[in-house]
Amino acid sequence: MKNIILSVADIRVVAEQGDVDAQNKLGLIYLRGEGVEQDYSEAMIWFLKASSKGDANALFNLGSMYQKGEGVEQDDAKAFKRYRNAAEQGHAEAQYHLGLMYQKGEGVEQDSAQAVQWYRKAAQQGHADARTMLDRMEKKGKEDIRTMLERRHNESRSVSPDPVKSARKRSAVIERGPGAAHYNMGLIYHNGEGVPQDDAEAAKWYLRAAEQGHAEARYNLGLMYQKGEGVKQDDAQAVKWFRKAADIGHIDAQKILNMMAEEGAVVPQEDPEAEERHRNGADQEYADAKMIYNKLKGIARDNNEALERHHKPDEPLDADAHYNLGLKYLFGDGVPQDFTEAIKCYRKAAQQGHAEAPFDLGGIYKEGIIVPQDNVEAIEWYLKAVERGHKKAKTILDTMYREGNGIPQDDSDPAKWYRKAAEQGIASAQYNLGVMYRNGEGVPQDDAEAARWFLKSAEQGIAKAQLRLGLMFHNGEGVPQNDTEAVKWYHQAAQQGDSDAQYNLGLQYFFGDGVPQDFTEAIKWYRKAAQLGNVEAQFNLGGIYQEGVVVPQDSAEATEWYLKAVDQGHEKARYNLEVMSLNRDKMKNK
């Protein structure tokens, strides 16, 4: 069967009969200059005709023209709008471009969660570039969580008797006093801060400081001999420097010596100094010293054996200890790496009231690090963190609830998930719960309850909630009718750029509802809304300029706003344009 090749004239005939496929095809022909002279204006006309009927391909092509500035002024916001309209119809290429715009913050506020959502939709349709971008973003998300956990790990080490920790605590504030300069140089080389990391060089500087009586340098030198870092491993030398540090009041050195004496390692059990050091260290987190010593000696080759040997039943680990132990298992720091044990320790720390543990667990489950990805589980842990005042957890939850991530789609009681978060002050959850009560979705329809949750969300600055609350006050739904309150909430949302609120505020000023009538103010807000693409505001401005209501009559201005409304499918605007055209023809024929 031969391919049928249609001429441009043939395609135009079909396009003029209203066939959207032909209209879109004709637009592409003029856009690319295929068999005709390239003509962006003609391309735009045909894409507009097809897009007015909702054709996804035409919407995508319009978006592309706005994004590239082909025949029109480059406008990312307009491109974004067309891409979104096409993407919502399942157009894979539009979904991919929408993801790019969300990722880069072009034409819309940057939003990685939205970018991932649209990349995923496109990838599910086989879009290779979307799959690549999705993989990159998901990998980055996991790397961000890993980076956070590594930072936590390093911070946890910095609160234990470990030279790396000590270095980090002191790197920002240079110590002064005998041996301080040499000690600081030791820290710099030990941590590789501005120089290549070099344990041997660090040991040299610590030795110089230690010989000048610097307690921390003596202690760090003992640790280096203990572990064989930068020097040959030598327990006797380690004990020597621990003792010298302990003799001038170094608490951690006292604890280490106590443990070594208790284990009979190098320090004899009958060491007469051990009892005194034991008393000195007993009131200074002696249980932590046991865990630290386990790390230094590498005793914890077997978790259960290590805990049995060094953890007494009458000395339960507290939340911080469980949290830090979880980090050690996670990174294999002094114990065999064991993700199951890490999660177990995190859970115990969380149950004991630790704020960071549930936050970290939330991130682990959200990104699927060392466990299967599970947004529902992530939300549970983030909620626990929020209960303990964790601000970042609240921010993350707000995003998750705004996007609906982690809310089971098949749950028989979806409201419970929003209620949990709403009661913890998550603004987006409060808004969504308000919507559920307003619409009777999953809960009995209840305008008063809807208004209550909208108010809580609105007070936290959520523009959509402020708009909804304004509407309820204007209509007296769930709250007493009060246009003054309506104006108050419309205004707050309008200032955040909500075009519906701007349009409604314009109406209030136009009719003097809740505010003194003010046409100038009304037109100001109509214009703001119209410039953001609010179709009713565009239509109203067209009517105002067409009729010369409260402003001088201006057909050109009216036509401009009507055309913008027609571009969005507003039939009354299309009718008014036709009327204006007929009137012009009549005037010409007179």
C-alpha cells in the first residue's frame, strides 16, 4: 500500500473544517518551514485553534514556542502553563518538560518533588530522558540523606573521646596557651583541613604539644598509639600518654585508663592508680567510656557478645547512646556494619524521645536507604520528630502532604493521615483536611469544620487556605457572612500571588463589598490576576475597556484581554470579540 502524501493545501482544507490533528499539523508545517516559508505567526494561529479544543499536542507546541521565544516574546510562565495543560492529558514530552521547569525553577517556583512527580509520569510512558532525570534526582535524594547521616555520624563521634571529634569542635576556635599552636597544627593535619590529611605529621605536632604539657595533645597522642594511626601501634605508649593526660585532669583519658584496667589490657588490674581514676570517672558518663573503649579496641566484632561484655543490665543505654550506636552500625564504625541493628538502635532512640532519630528514620524510609522505600513509614517517623519540635521534619512533611506522598490511595480512612499531621501543625495537611470536610470526601461534609482547618492553615500563610477562607466568609458558609473578613483573607492570599484571590479582591472593590467602592483598586487587582493568567479577570478587563465602564473606552485594550481569555477557551470572550468585529465592519460600511 502506497503512503498517501497530502499537500499543504489539502491539510489546510481539513484544518479549516475544524480537525484538530490537521490544525496541529499545519502549525508544525509553518513552524518548521516544511514546503512553505517559515511563519511563526501562522503556526501560532493554528496551534491556538487546536489548543482551544484542548488538543494536547497543540498545547505542547504552544508551550515550546513560548519557551523558545519563537514568534512571541519568550515567556517561561506561559510555556509552563501550556506544558501543564498538555501534561495533565498524559502528553509524555510535556510531562518531561514540566519536570525540567520544576527542577530548574523556570516559569514556576523551583520544586524538586513536583519535578520528580512529572519525570515519573513521563518515564512510565517510556520517555528515556525522563527516566534518566528521574534516576539522577532519586540518586541525589539518597545521597543527600546519606550526607546528612554521615554528618550526624561525624557529629556523634565529636562528642565521644575521639581525636576527630575533638578536632572538629576546636577547628573554628584556635586554642591559646602552652603547646596550643603545636596542638592546632596537629588537628589541621589530622583532619586534612586545608592540607592533605597526614596522621604521621599530626602525631609529630601532637608530640611537641604534649611535651609542653598540653592535655588534649597527650590524650590524642595516646589514641594514635592505641589505634596505630601515624605511629606504630603500641599499647604501652598509649597508656603512657593517657596517664600523662589524666595526671593533669583530662577526664576522657581517665575513663580510658579505667576501662583498660578493668579489661586487664596493658594496665594491670591491681594498678593502684586505677581505683582513684575509676572514682574520678564514675560520675562522668562511665557507661559511655565503655562504648568508646569498645570502639578503640575493636572488641565489638560480634554485636551481642560486645553488648553482653560491656553493657550491664542495671546500666541501660539512654536515647543518645542508642542513637550513636545506630550510627556506628550504619557505618561499621568500630562494629561490623549491620543495617538491621542500625535501624533497631534508631527505633530504640526514637522510643526514648530522641528528636533526631525519628527524623533520620523518616529520611531513610522516604529515600529507601538500607530499607525498602516507604513514604507511609517515613511520614510516621517525621510526625514523631515534629512532635519533638523538629522544624525541618515539619517542612518536609508539609511538602509530602502537599504532594500527597505517603498517603495510601486505597486507605479506607484517608482523613486519619491528614488529621495526624494537621494536629501537629502541618499547614498543608490542615488545608487538605479542610478540603475533605468542605467536599465531604472521606468524612461527613461539614463547612464549620472545614473553615476551622482552613483558618489554622491560613494563619500559617498557606495562600490556598486564605482564599478558601475568604470565600467562606463571603458566602457565609461554615462561618457568619462577613465581607470584611473575606477581604482580609483575600488580601493576604493576593499578596502571595494567588490569582483567584486577586480576582476576588478586585470584585470586592468593584462592588464595594467589605471595603469602600474603589474602581481604581478593582482594576489594579483585576490586572494583577489577569497578568497571572486568570481567565475571568482577563474577560472582565476586556468588558470594562469594551464598554468604557469606569475607564475610557479602548477597543484595542479590550481586544487584547479578550484574546488572552479566548486563548484559554473562554466562549463569552470569543463571542464578544465577534461582536466587536461585526460592529467594526458595520462602521466601515456606513
